[in-house]
Amino acid sequence: MEGPGPTILYVNPAYERMTGRSLAELVGRSPRIVQGPGTDAGVRARMRRALSEGQEFRGENVNYRRDGTPYRVEIYVTPIRDAHGVVTNFVSVERDISERHALEEQLASACRLESLGQLAGGIAHDINNLLAVILNYARFAAHEAGDSAVGRDIGEVVTAAERAATLTRQILTFSRREVVQAKVIDFNSIVQAMKSMLMGALGENIELRVDLDPAGAFVLLDGGHVEQVLMNLALNARDAMPTGGTLTIETSHAEFGEQRSARHADLRPGRYVRLRVRDTGAGMPADVLARAFDPFFTTKARGVGTGLGLSIVHGIVRSSAGSVELISRQTEPGRGTIVEIHWPAADTVAAAPTALTSSRPVDTAASRGSETVLVIEDDPGVLRVAERILVGAGYRALLAATPDEALALAHGDASIELLLSDVLMPLRPGPELAAEIVALRPGLRVLLMSGLPDGEVAGAGVRDLGAGMIHKPFTDETLLRSVRAVLDA
């Protein structure tokens, strides 16, 4: 480059291949021929300043190939001086770092989501303690009030608490700390089973098309998680097509070897089931696309959405060794957004399709008893709720808020038949304390309760204790049923 207005004197064949432009097309032109709307003006200004001062320049920017495709480039420009030290030309060495940049962005996004997931999981545990108290006292009051105006008002409180409990389960799903019951399922069967439900959620102005791989799509997943993924993606697509459109759900297969593209660099070599969900909405701009998986990020009006839909999908997919990618090109009308998910293909065939089921009502009369239960819980609200539920069902309840209180009661009362203990205790983990008490009283039955899933406490000796597990927030029905099941086992 030379003169007040830099022009290109020569490019090598590698530069021709990188830009898609020939030597004849580039010589005599300004270097700005490869720049475009995504090129950072600040970087250009710093480069011009460095060159005007005869200094070297190093930096990164976005350039464009002849067909308009952007690519990330690393630039190193150095001056060439004559025998008198006067700058006569510049040599620019440029390297396409698009793949490296994509990998760096994936890593940064994964780290950000992981830290947010840990925070969300901890908050969800504390909220579950509060909800256990709110939900149960509201149920007590609703039972006393009966079918009155007050009873109906309290019923609304119960409903709101149950919705909050559902939200915490979604947060735990996002943070990859939800209970997972994985088994081999045919993804196609779940799509077919959910078609009517999805069509109802989409509304009459959106057409649902399904194109499923005839060979089946067998994966090792939690059936409930699959339903969550499909429903969240459908609702997200519905909101992107307010005036109507088409939602297409496709399944197919893919195989990746050792050499994989930047898009799939996080996948291990092997066979995968591909789920592609495509809408014909307006698509997402680049800034929205970059944050789409962030929890609580939403472009919807206040109160319309939680911003958890896509983050939950991301958490579910990543926790099952899969990958999820958003593809959106706003410049192509009707293209909308594509969500592409890859899950490892299962080696065996599912015995039967997974069906959508609902829990049966609990027979509370069959859950009553007269045994003595030692309850260990550091949260005083949860401790009082557990006592009221147990005593109301005929049990004798001994209460301990600390490990020392629990050990003293265990030493002094030989009638204890069941230990009901929280998992997360401030002075000593619940499973560890339970093991010590069981050593004092061999044969003692153990039921643990936690706002976290089984997998979080499995390493603390739960299996060695043969303990049962109940998750917060529980209701009187679920607690009594669990207590009776452990005592009768």
C-alpha cells in the first residue's frame, strides 16, 4: 500500500482464496473493498493512526468475501522503509480466524451459562424451603375454610405456590440439577403423541408440519425433558409468528468423525439423532441471537414471558451430552429461525412408545400411622410444617434443628422408627448425620428431604443407608405417602 490513499499492489493466492477475489480484481483498489457493515470502525481508526505514525499494527476485525459472507480476520501490518528510514509501503499479513473465534464464543457462552446455572440452582433450593411452608399452610387454611369466599381466595394462593414450584423446577432444569430418569425412547413417538397438544398451543393460524425419519430416532433421554424441549420450542416459535405461519419439526440422523466443523466441535465422534425445529417468523437479529440462551432474557413485553424457555432447552440438551444451535437469517424472508439439536443416538431400540401420563390421587387415609419420627431440619418453618403434617396423621414427631439435638434425641428415645432429615444442613450434611444415628440404632428407617435432586446427594452415602428421598416443596399428601412407603418397605 502506498500514497495518501492506500491501494493494493499485490496479494498472494491464499488471500485470493480467503476473500474470493482475484488478483486482477484487487490490485489498484482500496483495502476497504473487503470491508462491510460489520467491520469495526474503531479498529480501522486505530490502524490508520498507527500507519500514519509509521508504526506496526495488530488487531482483529470482520471482513467480507466476494459473495458477502463475513469472516473474522487477524491483521498484522508492518511498514517497509527505504535506506533513509522513510516508510514507502506496508505489508499486511491476514489470517482467517473465524473458526477459532466461534470456539472462543462457545466457550465463553458455556462458562457464563454454567455460572448462572450454579447461582440459579442455589436460589431454587432456598426458594423450595419457603414454598414448602407457603404451600402447606395455604392447604391447611383452604381445608379449614372449605367452599367459601375465603377458601377460594386461599385456593388461589395454593395455585400460585404450585406455579412457583414449577418455576423452580424449570430453574433446576436450566442449571442441569433436576432429577433425570433417562431411558431409551423413540423421539418420533413422543412427537406423534404430542401433536394434538402442540397444535392446541400453536393456535389455528399456525400450521404444524412433521417430517420424521422412518428409521426411528432412538435416544437415551428423560421423557419429561423431551416434552419440555418440544413445548418450549413450539411456544417460542408461536410468539415469533404472531400473524401466522408454519412450524416444521424434523428428525434425521447424522454421524460425526474426528474432523468436525466449528458448529459441532463440542460433539464427540459418533452417531447422532438430529432434531430440527423451523419457523417462518421474522428471525432474530444478531444481538438477540447472541443472548437467546441466557436465562430471563426476553424480547417480549413485561409479564408476557419468563425468558426461561430457550435456556431450559439449552440446559436439558447440554446435560444429556447433546448440542443445540440457533440459526437465523433475517435477510431471507420467510426463513425465520431454525433450532437444531443433536443427541447421541441410542444403541438399542425402545420397547414401546413413551406415553404422556398424569399422577393418580393419593389415598391419605392409607398414609396414617402411629410410629415415632425424628425430624431434623434447620429451617424452622419447614420443621413446624413437617411436625403438623405428621402429628395430624397420628404419628409422634420429635424435632431437632441441629445435629447435636438430633443425636441427643436418638440416644434418649428407643421408640424412634423413622429418621426424616434434610440433606443440606449448615453444620453437617444430613446423610452423614443419618449414618451416625443409624449406627446407634441399627435398622432405623431413613427418609431424606431436599430441594435438590437425588444425584446431588448420591455421593454422600444415601444408597448405603437405603434411604428414601422426598423433594421440596412437598405437600402433606406426598410427605405422608413417602413416610408410609419407607416404614412399610
